[in-house]
Amino acid sequence: MERAGAVDPPDHSARRGSVSPRQGSPSARRSGPGRGRSRRARGAKPSPAQPTHGENPSGHLLRVALGETPPDLLVTGADVVNVYTGEVVQWDVAVAGGRVATVGPDLAGLAGPRTTRLDARGRVVVPGFIDGHTHLDTLLTIPELLREAIPRGLTGFVTELGQLTSALGAAGARWLLETLRVQPIHAFATAPVISLLTTDDGTGQPTISDAEMRALLDDPLVLGLGEVYWHRLLPEPERLLPLFAQARARKKSVEGHSAGARGVKLAAFAAAGVGSCHEPITAGEALERLRLGLHVMIREGSVRRDLEAVLAIRHDGISLRRAALVSDGIWPPDLLAHGYMDGIVQKAIDLGLPPVTAYQMVSLNVAEHFGLGAELGGIAPGRSADLLVLPDLRTVRPEVVVARGQVVARDGRCLVPLPTVPLATGVYAGPRVGALEPVAFAIPTPGSAVRVRVIRVTGDIVTAEDEAQLPVAQGWLGADPVQDCCLAAVLDRRGVDRRGLGVVRGFGLSEGAVATTISFDTADLVVVGVTPAALAAAAQRVVALGGGIAVVDGQGRVRAELALPLAGVLSPGSVLEVAGRVEAVETAAWALGCRLARPLLTLEALTFTAIPALRLTSRGLLDVKRRLTVPLLLA
């Protein structure tokens, strides 16, 4: 019999003290219905069998549960977290055909000679982790990310498709879906409303049409509509409500993005049919959304880390059955440094969240929100056999990971193939951004000095509107490092030679420039620097790479770079390789004077039109609240 691993037994006294009385009392940790007197225990032991030709899979599970045919996998001796009741139960788990056939004490008699046995004595078994809101279409390919994430307990996720769809249109979404389809875990997506609302293919139309969105909703891997910006829905409901109806007709969800909404506006957002929000950054914001019936997704990832602030809600006795722990995206350096869902759950437990509640929030709560509760999210008969073997209730370090009934990882190593799907020929030939000479980044300005409108960086992804008096030399607007004012440009990547020029305060560069072809909402090329020549050099480099990130110094020399040749947003490299490149790029930016803790995140977010105040798009400066393009030069 296989052993789950050699570690110390769990600290049962600590376990009882860490959960609610119902979760941790002696009466809660009880055995389920006995199976020891089954036919399997009394007679011969046939080998595991898949359903016979034409047999209903449920019929096969029924026969395994009755002891008429042996399971494929038998996990024995575990303390199993039951997310349906909040208990920790002493159970064995029998698996057949990728699903749980039965659970209960003393199921050893069910095993046949070819049954794989997993001895989990002294261990805790929990449902596999599901990331209910993430963005896995940037920096890393899905297979390379999963190579690191599966051993950390990831057995399912729901990703947005916005970056690839904004870059490549519906072809990008379909490519990612085909990649998801062949993975060994449960990989789902949502249809990219962001791309529908924020992109322009050069003809005034979005990169994905309403008809293409409806086609995506027909795909079984697409669980609903991706995040909807509230400030785009409320002023023009006729634009989106027909699509909401299409999602509801297919019994699929509508995900929300309600940052800044409250009171009447938040209620109207929910009334329109939006079912969730991942934007609360305080316990009060989370509570307001829970009271309106929204599912709340609490972020702890590379873009936002809101877990500690939002979890203060637990002190008020509020039910968290409609709350989930999510990443909202994980970057390679953070994945290696902090983990993925394992790190999020561990932090939640360390912050005082009862462990069983934490496990519910990354399994059953997510599955039920997306209408998958009968298929995923718990260790129970008929559900997909997705489970993790942990050292104890409070230590989130998977020793064994089972997904769809198969051991997919052990002791930190992925054990299964992770197929790749090639991007179709002709879909992407690099960013087409138009002129890249220095003069194309210069801003003609009269006089010797001028007052300009400035994007002031106030946080990793937050901006404010500001003003500055900047010098003019030979008819061109100049940056002013003394005032911490850099030049900035956003170039449309789709061959229309459209660009927006502006000024950013707070980036901190004293020389050179930083450019990227990853950007929020639009996947356009974004560059910030001190001179038009530096902006041109950085932009030229990322275009030469076929897409990517580059830092150049004041002489235009490349200090660090990361090639993203897949759609201009993905690297084919490993997590370790891409993490090293990302860190090198940020280190190079800091060496040129950048003062930001997360310079690449801030650079990408300059185009982010979901939150105020002032953003830069390929059409110019956008006042987010008023939805108006505003001039750079002030009277």
C-alpha cells in the first residue's frame, strides 16, 4: 500500500481548538455509515473495472459502492474534511472512473488486486482547491503554470480570457479554450466582457463580437460572462442586458466588477443579474455585497492582496458560505515566493479563519457559485475525485494531489503530462503598432513651458489626476525627472497606427524607458520614459521580440527584457525562467531610478479603465468617471 508521506501525525488538540465547536468537537469527528460487511469484504476481489460497454457511469459507481466491483483508488485511514457539514470525519474514500464511489469507515474490503491504495493514516484529506477568479492568459502558458500549481493543490480554476481576446480577438479565446480542454484538471473560463467593452479593432468595432460571445457561451468550458464593469453597465444597460439574458438562458453566471459602487448603484448592479464581485477591499464592502446576495471573492494574488482586511468580517459572525478565496491572477515570482491557492489558504488559516471554513471557500463555495455543486467541490459520492492529502488540518502543504481520480502530483512534483496546443498559423505575427521613430513619441508644444494634465500614480494600479508645469525645447514637450514627470505612450497593436501620448508622475525614472505589450483591458503597447528617443528604443525592442517587456537606459541600450512571442502576452518558458526575467526587468527599472514597488504592474495598469481617475489609452487621456477623452495641454 502506498504511503502518503512520512511526517509527524497531526496535532489533534490544535485542530479542535482551531475550528468552531461544530467543526472540532469530538461529536463532529465521527465515523460515517459502516461498509465493513459489504459483499466485497466477504467474497473474492475482482480487479478494478471501468463501466462495461453501454453502462451508465452512475451504474458503475453504484456497483462499486455496493461492493460488486472494486474501486480504482482507495484512500484509507484519513481524517476527511466534509465541506457539506463542516465536520472532520474518520473515513476511507473509494474512487472509480474518476469519481468518488463511496465514503465511510473500514472500506478496505472493497479493494481488488489492481486497486491502487493510498494509506493516509495520520493525515487530513481535503477537497482539491479551485481558483474561482483568475487571469491565466498572461506571462505563462497554462501547461507551464500548472506544472507548478498542481503540486500545490490546484485541481480546478476559472480564468478570464480578456488579455488573449483583446490581443487576438475570438481566435485568442478559442486557442486558450482548446488548451484548457486537454489539461488533467478542471479548467474553465468566462466569456471576455472586458474585451467586448474596451477594445477597438481599428474599425470602431470590438475585437470580439456579440455573436462570438454567444458562441463562447455555448462552450461547456465557459461557465458564464466574465467580469462586467458596473460603470459601463448602468449608463447603457441595453448594451449588455441581452447578453445577460443569453447567459441566463444557458444557466450560466454573470461575474461582476463593482469597485467603487455602493448603495443604490450597487443594488442596481445586482438587480441586473450580476452574481458576484471580486473587488471588495474592506470588510464593510464585502458585507454590503453579501447582504445583496452577491457571491464575494476575496483576492490574495499578484494584483491585490485584500485577504487580511476583508477577513475582519469573520468577527461579526457573518456566514462565509457565499464567499470564496481567489487569486485574481498570479505572477511567476509570487507563485514561487508565496505559493498559489495553497499559500492563500495557509494565510487565511494563519489569520484565524477556521480551517474547515477556509477549505470550503476554495472548493464547495466556488463550485456552487458556478452551478457545479453536483460535480465538484466536495468529497462525496458521485463527485469528481479531487482531493489533497495534507500533513494536518492547519498545514497546507499537499503531499499527494488527486484530480479526476488520478494521482497527479506527489511531494511537490507534477506526475502527469500537460499538453500544449499550438497557436494557429497566421493568427499572430507580432504587434503592429505603426511608426516607432523618436519623433512619433514627441509631443509638439508651443512656447518655452506649458501646463499639462498628468496621470499621478497613487498605488500599484490606482491613479489620480494632477497638473504640472513642464519645459518645452525646440517645440517639443519635455519630461522633468526633478518633478518625477515622465513621458508616456499607448500604441494600438492592431495595425491602425493610433497612439495616445501623456505624462505620468510617480514612476520615478531618471533616464531610459520601460515598455510592455501586456496591458489591462486592451493588450496594447505601453511605454514610459524620459525622452522620446528612449520611448522609441524600448518600443522598438518589444516589437522586435514579437511582444514582451524591455528596459532601456538613456543611451537606448537594453538593460533587461522578457520575450512574449505568444500573442505578445505569453512566454513559452517555465515558471522559474519567466520569474527570473520578470525580476531582472524590475531590478533594471529600479536601477534607472524607478521608485515603484511593482513597476510592471503599474505600467500595465495605465490603460485600466475600470477604476478612476485618469488613464491613458490609444485614443488619448481618459477621464474614467466622466467617460470623456480630455486634452493633455491645459490653457
